[in-house]
Amino acid sequence: MKNLDKLEQFINNNRADFEDAVPSLKAWAEIDKVISAQRPKVISLRQGLAVAASVVILLVAGASFGIFMTKSADNNLTAQLSEIAPDFIEAEQYYQQTINRKYQQLASYPHDQTIEDDLSQLDDLMNELKEELVIAPKGKEEEIVERLIESYQIKISVLERVLERIQSTQPQQNSKPKDNEISI
């Protein structure tokens, strides 16, 4: 309490000095600088939309570039494979058509997602073999092509087995033709 009394006495004795004194412009500038730094910065709606539009444009451009590079890499790989093993390209087209037909049949039945995951792993393996074929030393190409063809055959075999199992577990439909069906 003694300290408060001394402070109060000092203020009472020097009241005139407190009321007459005005801070300098330099002091006000420093105060304004501190207040401005603490004030949140406001971004206008136009600035926010411009930033968002820029981000979207960059994402679309990046995705487009990525897709373009992937397609050109696939085309480049196919061109290289056709030079290395021209017979393989024809065989690959045949196997790919057969696999696509099996996939279409499989899509018409309810099936477990793990089947597609397993087949996707087989696709990854075949892509690795294709890349290996491009960089393979002379004389190894035929062995890699044989492994690729075996992979296609395995994939077809797996699809056929899955389809057979699904079809065998499906209830047999009545063999009598319906009114709008023709029996042959």
C-alpha cells in the first residue's frame, strides 16, 4: 500500500505535466506500426477467386501433362516392342481381346473385388515384363516374350475359372422358353 500512496502522490504533484504533454509524431508512428502488424490482413473476394482459379488451372495443366506423358510413354513402349518383337504385338492384341470379352462376362455377375485386385497385380507384372523387354540384351527378348504370353494365358485361365465358379453357383434357369423366346 505504501507504494501506491507514493505513486498517487507523484501523480498528484505532477498532474499538470501529464495533461499538457502530447506524444511526438514519431511515437504515434511507432504505435500505428504495432497496431497494423497485429491487425489481420483482409483479402478481397476478387483476390481469393484469382488465387483459387490459378490453383485450379495449375492442377488441370499438371494432370493434362501427366496424362499426355503417360500416353506418349505407352505409345513409345508399343513402338519399341513392335520393333523388337513384331509377332508379340499381334499375339498381345489377340489375348487382350479375349481378356476383354472375359471381363465383360465377369462384369455381368456379382463378384468379389479381390479378383480384380489379383488381376491388376498380374497386369503390373506384365507391364514390368514389357519394360524389361525394351532394355533386354540381344537374345533375351524371345524368353521375355514367352513369359509375357504365359502371363496372358494365365490371366485368361484365371478369368475362365472364376467365370466357371460363378456360373456354377448361380441358380440354374428354367430350360423352358418364355413366351417371347424362341427355342432352337
